[in-house]
Amino acid sequence: QVQLVESGGDFVQAGGSLRLTCAASGSISNAESANWYRQPPGQQRELVAQITDGGMTYYAGSVNGRFTIARVTAKNTVYLQMNSLKPEDTAVYYCNVVVDNRPIWGRGTQVTVSS
């Protein structure tokens, strides 16, 4: 089974930018969707951004206009570009791909935004 590894999480000041990377150990060309979720401290995991196999994207209202998801199939990689970061963006960010209706999860990467 494909494994996912996230990287790029860091400690940044409000207004800064980060790019998260999700590297798959194998092909994700047949994934129905690739997604980024996040789980803030003490809260439930929530969907942040999604890109389908057709290239359609979805963003949570709280990040729309600030975050951009991209999927590079040839590199088996999914990115999340995060701009204008806010303290409320602080969370563990998880990569997820759905293959044959089955989700595959990474272990997450910590993003901390200071005010």
C-alpha cells in the first residue's frame, strides 16, 4: 500500500507563508482525490483543501484565497501552499488520498503560527 509522508511544517509568524509537501511512496495517479486536513489543538480534524482526479479544487471557507492545493502526478506529490498565515491556522496538517474509496493517511506535520 502507498504510504504518505508530509513535510514542510514549521513555526512562522502571522502573515508568513509555508509550503507543505506530501510525498507518496508509490503512484497516486489513480487516486480519486488528494486532500489536506488539519487538526487544531483540542479540536476535530477538518478538511482544508481537496483536488480531484479531474483537477477540481475545494477549499474550506477559512482558507479560501490564502491556500492553494496542487497535485503533481508525475512526482506522486501533493502540495499545499499557505500564504497570509494566521494564528488560527496552527494545527497538525495531514495529507490524505482516496484510492478505490479507501482513504490513506500520512502522519502529519506541525504548523505553528505566532501572533
